[in-house]
Amino acid sequence: MLLSIVTITGLCIGCGREGSTTSNGSTDASTATTAAAGNSKARAGSFAAEATKLCDEIRQKYLAEVPAIVAEAHKNGGSQSPEQIEAKAIQAPLSNSLQEKVDKVRALGIPKGDEEQVEAILAAIEEVAEEVRTEPAKFLYQQSHFEHPFFKARHLADAYGIGHCGRA
């Protein structure tokens, strides 16, 4: 019987609504704060899961398309060097893919309180997209010489839990 009372008491403690009244008639602010924090964490977790899924889908689509794009570019490349051909071949698809990630993640609605962190991730991705768009040969050189143009974006995205967003 004592176990039943303890169990029921434990269940009822969490039954109040946000801003519910306690037995002494006061509003339980800690319950409201705890509920809000729980909802915020749940929202951030849901956002991270959705963003990761979106970014992974966009990334997989890009990675699936690149071999054909590069092969076609080599076939029609003429006298250009392989590096020039590849730089031109990835320029639009990669920058567009990265920008699509940014746009779709923003469209999800960034959780309140996480705006600064998520916007920093998106800004880092946009920096890479801009480099690919304006200096594709430099981007490829950095990639092939382990200078990691995605380092900042990857680091920030991994720390937040949306790692696929910080990759090509």
C-alpha cells in the first residue's frame, strides 16, 4: 500500500499545467519554467532531427549527381585542365546544394533561444557556398590539400547536432 501511495504521488506531481496553482494557492513558476525548458529542448531535438534529415537528403542527392556532372564536363571540356573542368562542373551544383540546405533549415523555423547558434552554422555554410560559387578552383585546391573549407561549418553543425548540414 505504501508503494502505491508513493507511485500515485509521484505521478500526480507532474500532472499540473503550466502556471498551475499549488496547494497553498500560489502559481508554481518552477513547474512552468521546467515545462517550458522541456518543450524547448524537445523542439530543439525535433528541429535537429528534421534539419539533419533534410541536409542528408540534399547531400545524398548532390553526391549522386556529381559523378555524372563531372564525367559530362570532362567529355565536353576541350583543352581545359582536369582541375578547371572539375571546378566548373561542381561550381553550380555544390553552391546550389549548400544554399538549399541553408534555405530549408531556416524554413523549418529555428527554435527560440537557438537562433544565434543555428545562424552561425548557416552563415558558415553560406561562406563555403560563396567560395564555391566565386572561386571553385580555390575551393577544390583547399579540399585536395586538406585545408578543409568546411571545417568551421562542420564543427559548428556537429556541436549543435546537425552534422550533415556542415558537409558538402
